[in-house]
Amino acid sequence: MTEPMTRAATAFLAALDPGRLAQAAAPFDAPDRRTFTYLPRPRPGIALGELSGQQRSLALELLATGLSATGLADARAIMDLETVLGAVERAAGVPTWERRQPGLYWFRVYGTPGSATWGWRLGGHHLAVTVTVVDGRVTATPQFFGANPATVPGGFPGAGRRTLAAEQDLGRALVTSLPPAEKAAAITSPEAPRDILTRDDPVADAGRIAPGLAYGDMPPDARELLERLVRHYLGRVTTAAAAPAWAEIAAAGLEHVTFRWAGSVEPGHGHYYAVLGPTFLLEYDNTQHDANHVHSVWRDLRHDWGDDLLAAHHAAQHS
């Protein structure tokens, strides 16, 4: 199932000259493999803007092997938003507007594609795609998708276009569908936090998430919406990564999955939600820039960075 990814990574690396290859490739155990951030700062690796047209196409072909069609479209939209954000900031007189560049997304391949343990990632402002392959099995967390502006304002190219709309719409549909008592249990605070609570920590601390409403205490229509919301986040990646993640969530018991909301339920006002299960965490925050700046994250509490798969691999090697 990982052969297309292996071929794409191999082709991408083969197309690079020695200088770019030294930036793009690293040993699997390189310390920066476990660095997680969504802030606008340089990353280890090779930036898209430093690549030729053919090399960039090969890098994006590798990205496509790790994401679904929907996930790839969202990732490309997030990168393209940097141009819009630059124009918005320039019009507002923000002096650092020039740092908003769609070429400032960095690729890095860890280990040898096709080996027992290898991986790759793409990272830049509002985007972190992390893929680890262990004995042919794929994990794709931690993962971050963000959007600023989430809805392009009037007067700018693409005015009215929304990015990551389903993440917002499904979460709001869920909380507003709840009967009064269940809604009171789900809404943990009238104020939304300024960002996702786990921020860019390499290890997600689920203890930061306040208790909310359990799946088992929801009416049937809300349960369906919660399942759709979880599947939407998992559906950003290919079936090879999404199907095992969903199977693990189901095996741990959907009745143990909880949903909490903070902030207003009205569109245009700051809001936050989290979905927490025994094995995973989803967080969404939209508070900055008049609630037009989305942060969303999927963390696997067991498999971030492929840790469980790596532990099993090493145990098998020494058994």
C-alpha cells in the first residue's frame, strides 16, 4: 500500500542536486523529525520556493500520496492563502507582510524510502503534514491545518472563498443540534481560548482539555454529526492512514469519546471545540482576527510520530 509513496519520495530525492538533497534528506532518527510547529518560521528541509518547477511538482506528488483528494485540496488552499494574507497585511500596514510566501513550505524526507522505517513531512505556516512508515504501515499525525483568512474578505482575490469550512460547520451543527441539558454539558465556557490548548507541543497533553459531553449521552442525530466530524479530520489523509486510525477509535469505544465547545455558537464570533477519545484528540479554534483565523489539529495519543508502531518494530527485532 505504500509503494506509490515510496516511488514518489524516491523520484523527488533523485531529482535534487547535491546541495538541495543535503537539505531535503535526513536520517530517520534526526532530532528534528519530532519537531511540531505551525508558526511562520523556517523549518529544516528544502523550501518549495527553492525548487525548480519539476522538483516542486515531484514534491507535491509526494504530498498527494499522503493526503486524500480533500486533504490535498485543503493543503494547497492553505499554502495559497499566504498570498492573500500578504495582501491583507500590506493593505493594513503590517510591516512583515512580505514574509507571507507560498514558497515558504519545507519538505524533508527521513530515512530511505521503502526501508522498514522512514517518513517525510511538509511544514510551514498553518500546515504540518507528518507521515511515518513502519513495516509498511502508515501514520499521519501530528497534523495541523489552519487558515487565515478563513473567509477571504471583500476587495481581495477570491473574496468570499472559505477554507476549512467543514471543520467549522460540522462543529457548530453538532453543538446547536443538542437539547438544552446536553448543550449545557457540552459548552464548558462562554469564552473561547485564544488558540488550541495543546499548542505546538511535541507530546499532546490531553489533560488540558476540559470534560464535555459524552457520545453515549447524545441523541442519535448528534452522534451522527460527531462521527462525521471525526471522520472528516481523519479523511484528510489516505485510506492507508485513516482506516487504521478509525478502527482504533472504534475499538476503544465511541461511548468514551467526548465533545466540548467554548465561546459563542453564533457565526462570526470566537469559538473553540475539542473532541477527545482514549486514543485521539481533535482541537479547533477560531478566535483571532474577528473569528476569521482557524487552527485545527489531529493528535493521536498513542501513534504521534509512529511511536507505537516503532515500539512494536523494535520489540520484534529484539525478540
